[in-house]
Amino acid sequence: MTVEGKRVLVTGAAQGIGRAIADRLAAEGAAVCVADLNADGAEQVVAAIRDSGGTAVSAGGNVAERADIRSMIDLCVAELGGLDVMFNNAGFNRPQPFLEVTEEVWHQIMNVNALGVMMGCQEAAKTMIAQGTGGKIVNTASIAGREGFPSFVPYCVSKFGVVAITQAAARALAEHDITVNAFAPGVVATPLWEQLDLDLMEIGDSERPGQAMEDFSAGILKGFAAQPNDIAGTARFLASTDSDYMTAQVIMIDGGMVLV
Ligand SMILES: NC(=O)c1ccc[n+]([C@@H]2O[C@H](COP(=O)([O-])OP(=O)(O)OC[C@H]3O[C@@H](n4cnc5c(N)ncnc54)[C@H](O)[C@@H]3O)[C@@H](O)[C@H]2O)c1
């Protein structure tokens, strides 16, 4: 098992994709720090992992605050003995029609999805450099980091930013034996999409519950949206020794939706 014994921190792991990654890696023998703004949710994920015989600890905090990221990592090091893999996964979307995008929503999204990822890379790297062990950083991008969507402008900018941060960090950190990669999901059935579906109805992009998700999923070659667990295998690969010779890459995991 190529992730066995690795100390892994996953942000945004109380639900959705982050939770699926935490569950999969813990099941394969990694020790996982489940980090989330929703501290109670993170604690519940930890309890479930422990019930299944895995090793996990929880850390509450906001990835838009450097001090919170620092304390998540410090907790991981104190409780699990170090940090080998950092998943900068926390993120959110708030759609607005292109002509109505506000500065407020722009900054909210950029602070979490882009600045949060950059600071996550920085703070994880500082710890890995101090350990002298190298490490892996994996960022959650999106199809929205490869194409612009009219009602998702700040989100798209933030996810294009995740691609840029991934490439820049890979170049900056290679000398410390730290690899930095990203994966880019398409449409994944998580609480994020449940909220997005409602928000897109509210701004008039769709007419009934479920329609926006159906519309977005129509172009997927596989023919259906992903479940969170469909993302976990790619995430596991990027956390494992199998990807040791890979850095600065973005893996599309979208069922064949955005062909880049
Ligand atoms: N669901 C999709 O279709 C999809 C597609 C492409 C990319 N993504 C990306 O995948 C990642 C996970 O998305 P998801 O669908 O699992 O979302 P989700 O809303 O189901 O889960 C996100 C988790 O992140 C946490 N979070 C949000 N803001 C945070 C913050 N500031 N600090 C700490 N934790 C925070 C939330 O509390 C939540 O538990 C996000 O970066 C998202 O942009 C999702």
C-alpha cells in the first residue's frame, strides 16, 4: 500500500470530495488530519474513520486565515508525528450573472479558493522543509480552472489561480523534494452542487431543482455526474509513491467533459 503510514492533512474534509479522500486514504493505512471550517462535521468524520479502525484527528479552522492553516498543520504534526501530504481542497462557489458580479463575492471566493490554496502550499512546504523529508502537495482545481463559465466568474478565476499556484509552487519547491500537483473534478454530487443547483435557480439559470446539474452533466462523455468516491482514486494516486516522478500537473477527473 503506497500511502500506508503517510501523514496526510485534507482541508474541507467534513463532507463531499475532501471527506471521500480522507476516508479512502485512512482505509489504506494513512493517518489523516480532517480539517474544516465545520469543526463538528470534521469530528464526525474522524469518529467514523476511527470506528472503521483507521487513524484520524480533526482540526477546525478557516483556510482563508494563515494562522488557522498554521494551527491545522501544527495539530497534524503534534498528533500524527509529521506532515507528508497536504490536500488544499476546501473551496466554494457563489454564482452571479456576469454583469452582476460584485467585488464582495469576488473577494470572498478568491480569499478561500485561491489565497487559501497559496497559503496552504506555503505553510505545508515550510513544515516539510523543516522535516527534511520532502513531501506532496495536492490542490483541488476544477473544470472551471480550464474554461470560463458565465455565472461563475470569481470561481473560475480562483480555479485558474489554483492551476497557476500549482505550477509556481512546483517550480519553487522542487529543490526541497516537494511535488505539487492538482486534480480537476467536473460535476460531482456533493453538498456544494446541491447549493449550486438552488443558487442557479435563484439567478434564473435554471427553472427547477436538479435542472442545472442535468444541464451541466449533459456534455459528460461518461454520461453522468461523479460521486465523491469517483475522485478518491486519483487523489490517492497523487498522494502515493506511485506519483513520485510527477509534479506541476493537473489531472482532469471529469468523466470527459472539458477536453484539454
Ligand atoms: N462538487 C463539484 O462538482 C466540484 C467540481 C470541481 C471542483 N470542486 C472543488 O472541490 C472542492 C471540494 O468541493 P465539494 O464539492 O466537496 O464541496 P462541499 O461544499 O461538499 O465541501 C466543502 C467543504 O469545505 C469546507 N470549507 C469551505 N470553506 C472553507 C474554509 N474557508 N476553510 C475551511 N473549510 C472550508 C466546507 O465546510 C465543506 O465541509 C472545492 O475546492 C470545490 O471547488 C467541486
